[in-house]
Amino acid sequence: MPQAGCPHQCVFCNQRAITGERKARPQINELTEFISTFLTYKHRNAQDVQLSFYGGNFLGLPKKDLIQLLELAQSFVIKKKVDSIRCSTRPDTISLSRLQLLENYDIKTIEIGVQSMDNNVLNLSQRGHTSETTIQATKLLKSSGYIVGHQLMLGLPGETEHSFKQTVRQIIDMQPDFVRLYPTVVLKGSLLADWYTSGRYHPLSLEKAVALAKKALMLFQANNIPIIRMGLHSQENLKENILTGPFHPSFGHMVYSEQMLDKVCEKINASQSNMISILANEKDMSVLTGIKQTNIKKIRSKFPDKQISIVSDPGIKNICIFEHLMSKGG
């Protein structure tokens, strides 16, 4: 529901470009048909099916519209076609009075559009709330028993590497159940597009965005907070509406691949052997090798004196390094 319930448009936002939807809110009969169609794609062994409201500010909708949508969603829960309901909303619309409207519905998960915990960044992005708002909203949701997700962005106007790291640390302090991480791209029709054209805003390079996301990933992993998505979902209408910025359809894969490269290089660097085999399960092979074999090329370039082979082994759970007992020249 692109920008439905939003009090204004943030500088980076153009949900209609992201979703390809022109209407902020489809009619109930259209939604019913849409949901019913998608439920036919459900895998028969699916453990948990959620009906999710994204793209706008769900709890910011007028009360009448909010209840109408919740009633629709609940009807699928009652019919046992859906297990629970999920929504995305701004932190400044999370209040006791709004949460009371949800009490009669099977809402399990609420995601908060945090974006940043730096008040200067929030102000420049014209978010209309502060970091304290997010802290209070998270506390309220957790105390009310919801599964809480945080959505954050990297590369926003005014953000530095230090302030982004501080944002990550503050999010860790709040202990959300999961995180989504999106690099800031410049969308056509957004105020950020005007700023980019005039030279007021310079987006991150793809390489820098991947490096920052990798650092964030490591911090979240160290604190047992899963990142369930990195990078915008690749759709044709989205790619057509990106003016510039660190977009890649496999952004998350690139981040995990860079992390894997670091781990492998660290192990090889510590090895005294000049013949090394890297063993990996087939499912991990693409992360190990990197897009277009970039990791393999980097590894062999960094260790030109070592003979390195990559071996697929279905019995390996975690990637490991096997050192051949052979000295240089031996």
C-alpha cells in the first residue's frame, strides 16, 4: 500500500516506484482476490503463513480503514488459510490507543521503519520523528508481546560511517527480533533525486555500501539478531525508477560473500602449508566463490605462492580449510 497512512513523503521515498502500484490502497474486493490468488501458491508444507501490509504506515491509517483491513485479514485467519498478520509502520504511530485497536486481531509481527538513530540524519531525511520515538515504540511493542522488526537504511543524507555504526549499536541495545537493511538508492520522483541532480547528495558506491553492510551484519550476528533481508527486492519497475545509488539484485549475496572471503583469507593467512583445499557444501559454494567467481580470483591473487583448490563436499556443514602436509619446494 504505497505511502498509505504516511503523514508526508520522506526525501528518499517513492513507494509507487518501488512497488509499481499507483493506488495507495486497493478496494477490499481487489485485496480479497489478490490474497486468495497468492494463497494458491502456498507450499503445502509451509509452517507459517502471514498476511502482511507493507509500503505505507499501517498504524497511521484512519481508524475506519485500519479496522476494515484488519477485518479482511482476520477473515483469512478464521478460515485457517492464514496463521497471523504482519505490518510495517512508523515509530511515531505506535501508541497505546493504536495498539488497543489491534487487540481483537491475530497480529503477530510489527516492523518499525527506524531508518536511522542519528537525529541529524532523521531531520535531513525529513522523517518527522526522533530516535527517542523509536526507543519508546520498541519498548511498547515488546512489552505488548509482539515480534518486533527494525528496518534501517545506510547511506542516508548526513550519515557517516561512525553514525551508521552508532545506529547499529543502538538498535542492538533495543534487541529487536530481526532486522532488515536497505542501502539508500536515489529514486526518480523523490526529493533525494533533486538533491543528487543539484550536487547536494552523493550516494554510496556499491563497494562502500557492501562494506558497511558487512560490518553491520557482523555486529548483529555477534548479538544473535538475524538480518532477514539486505537490499531492495529486485523488480523490473524498481530498476526502471532508480536514478543512481548502490543497487544490485543480489546485494545480500554480495555482503555474505564478502564476509566469507574475509573468513577464508584469515584461515589461509594463518596456514603454513603451500597446498590448501577449501571444502564447502554445495549450498555454500556460491557464497564462497562469489558472483562471477570474484572471491576465487581475489583469493588466488592474494596468495600467489599457494596452490588453492575448491572442493564441493556434501558432508561438510561449515566451510573448512584442509592443509596438505607439503612444504615449499617439497
